[in-house]
Amino acid sequence: MTTHVNKIHHVVTITQVAKDLGEDEDWLRDVANEMETEDGVIWVHGVGEDGVQAFTDFGIENLIELVRMHKERPGLLKRARPE
């Protein structure tokens, strides 16, 4: 019998990732919306909460790469934010 063991032992919320990266959280959310679960992003739900985006270590690496791409080509975002 094989037992599935979750190899993810922690996630980091988008608020903390934005702080750690020195990025605007709203802008980072727009960038992260392009990510899928297999990219290392999940939604965490709690009592009375709508949920919060969180990232595995792999997800943070992928998000950093997306940030780099968007800074090189700012027009990539699917939904432009009003200034």
C-alpha cells in the first residue's frame, strides 16, 4: 500500500510575498492571476474569509520570473489597471 505524503510543508501569502519582493500587492495579484495550481499557487480559505492567494517555494520562484517578464514588457498584463 502506498501512502500519499504531501511534500508541501508551508505556503506564503501574497501579502508577505509582495512585502518580501518590494512590489505593489495589487499589481502582484494581477501578475499572479496568470498562474495555475501546477505553478505553485493555491487559495487558502478560512472562517469568514473569501480566501487568500498563497505560494509554495516553487510558486514564488515562478512568480519572480513572471514579475521579471512583466517589468521587461509592461504591456503583457491581460487586464490593465487604471492609474
